[in-house]
Amino acid sequence: MSSAPGEMMAKYKRYDDAQMVMIPVSLERQLMPGTLEFAIHELVQRRMDTSMFDRIYCNDATGCPAYDPKILLKVILLASSRGIISSRKIEQACRENITFIALACGMLPDHSTIAAFVSSMKEEITSIFSDMLLICAEQNL
């Protein structure tokens, strides 16, 4: 379609929606000091005793490797701090939200894994959460 003499035509930048893009992301740098997610990561990764889970996961000789309970704890704690209690919503956050992706270290636990962990480990999760609150109180956080 040609334009009438003297009429301007719109001109747009070209794009390709099928183009592949590689974006380097440091997951560790997504957790900024001073944020709740950073505190959750540091406490669970470095300060909490999670050895209680080792007794529960008896899969060293048979079965496939399980998700590290630290990964599941971190995403569950952040999710609950944000009012997210649905295991499907937590799974979605682990796929779409860079903060959850960083806490999960790029792992993608599905909703059934998350739900099973929460329902079968309530006492252990509560114990770790209580310990975290004590540490936060000691640190004036």
C-alpha cells in the first residue's frame, strides 16, 4: 500500500520475537544484603542445623536424589512471608520470580514436592523457623 504524495509513513524498528537471547544472571547477586530474602538465605544456608532432615531422607542406596531441604525451606519461608501459601503458587514463583529462582538456586521443585515437604515436615519447619526468629531477635533484625 503506497501513501499519497506528501503523506508520511510510519517507520518501526525491526524485531524478531523468535530470537534467542542469552542473559547472564548471577543468582547470588539477586539476594541483596539488608533484604528479607538475603536474611532467609544466610540463616538457612549458614546458621540453621538442618541435619534433622538427613535422618528422614534415607535414599543414599536407592531412589533418586531429593531436593536439598535448605532449598525448600528458603522458598517456603519467603513465600509465607509474602502471604503465598499455595504450593502451586510457590512452584510458579520458583519458575518466574528471580528472587525465588535465586533462593532455589535455579532448582524447580514442583507443587507436589513442596506440598509433601510442608505436610510431612511441619515440626521440623516450625523448629527451624523458631530458631531463625531467635537469631533475628539477637541480631536486632
